[in-house]
Amino acid sequence: MPLDPKDPQPIVYVMRRARKRHKVSHGGQWKIAYADFVTAMMVFFLIMWIVSMIPQTQKDSIADYFKGNSKNQVTDSTANAIGDDKSDTKDETIIDDLEEAKLYLERLKELRREIEAFIKDNADLMKNSNDLLIEETPDGLTITLAENKKPMFVLGSSTLEATTAQVLQKLGKPLSSSRFKIKVEGHTDASAYRPGATYTNWELSADRANAARRELLAGGLSESKISQVIGYADNNLFVKDDPRNPLNRRITITAFTPKAKVSNPNSENAKDIVFKVEPPKGAAPAKP
């Protein structure tokens, strides 16, 4: 480079070049730290949610525990003991109910054997009468006497045929010796009285049930054992496909315990008696 004659000092030009820096790798440690932070937050909110679900009384008990309140610990122990007693009492109640149910079934079977023995001992009477149908139902032991051979009542009335009255009287003794309450039900077929008649199948079925009740009482059944006397008219047919079938005209007698009663379980001595309604004078029934 030529020198300036006026300036004897040389001019020096310096060229600087930037150095290339190599990036330093920090690894994935920040990810681990972030994951720990997120996990801690999740645990925190989970604990807060659980605490919010605890009743205030339990929160107070926990606070007392950490305060060293021994009285509360004694109370908890007592409460646990009471809880154990309640559990034992519940188990004993279940066992008692099972034993009572077994005894109930045994008594039902015993009464059924007595009724079957009655039928066998009175073969001549039963030969001239309608057959008895004995069933063990959820309601109890049901005895059904239906018109499968000959009429049980005088046409369109509650007057019992003599043989049927004798059968009912003889049933009074075994039913009276049992420990069951008795329910008597009257049923008719779908044949109706003439239009405009005030005496209907409702009155007829109730009157026939009451007539059967009186014969049972005459045979020795105690009045205190009668729980219900009900007339159903033709609303509970025995042969549903044939509403006018004679089998629908029947009397059912059910032996049951007061606990099995559905109509009024709060009163063992309750009676649902349908009293007799006399037909109006001069109105002759037109029932077939």
C-alpha cells in the first residue's frame, strides 16, 4: 500500500470474522421437571376434591384427632362398637325371619294334610259334592269349592245347597284348630242380571261369601279367626277364556298369617266384611 507523503504512518486495515459458536445440548431434564410439576398439581387437585367430599363432621373429627383430642377417639371406638352391634342385630333378624318362614311353611303343609285327611274320611259326602281344590299360594293355603258337578247355591241367590253347606261346616273344625287367619271370597260368572236391576253380581258374590262364612262358624270356626269376607263378582274368573263357565261360580277360603295380609298390614285384627245387601222386594233375579 503506498504511503502518503504527508503522513508517513501506514494505514492498517483489520478484518474481523465472527466465530462460529456450537450449540450446547441441555438434554431433556426440563421435560422431567415439567412432568413432576404437572403430576404434583394433579395430586393437589385430587386431594382437594376428596376433601370437599368429606362431611363436615368427619373433618371436625380429623381436626380433633390431630389436636390430640383423645375423647373423640373414644367416641369413634364407641361408634364402631355400636355399628358392630347393629350389624349383629341385623343378621339375627334375618335368621329369625328365615326360621319363621320355615315354620310358616310347615304349618301350611300340616293344615293341607288335615284337609286332605278330611276329604278322605268324608268320601261319601265329597262324592255327592263339588271337588275341593287345595293350593299353596303366596297368600297362604287356598281352598276352592267350585261348581264342577252341580250348583252350590240356589239359582241367583246366596242360599247354599245342602251338600255344600255340610262340606263347609266340616271344614270349620280343621280351620279352627290351625293358627291361621281365614279369608272367605265369593266369585260369580259373567252372567248378569237384567238391565236396571239394583241387585248385581257384586251383592251376590258378597252374600255368597257371607253365607259360606256362616257355615264355617256353624262348623266350629272361631269368629276371631275370620279376617276378611269379600265379594269379587266376575272380576277374578277361574276360567278366563269362558266367562260363563260354571267353574267361575266358586267360594275360596284362604288360610294365612297376619304378616302375609296385603290389604292392611298394620292391623292384624282388621276386618273387611262386606255386609249382606238384600234385593229389593218384588225384583226377582233374572240370573240364568
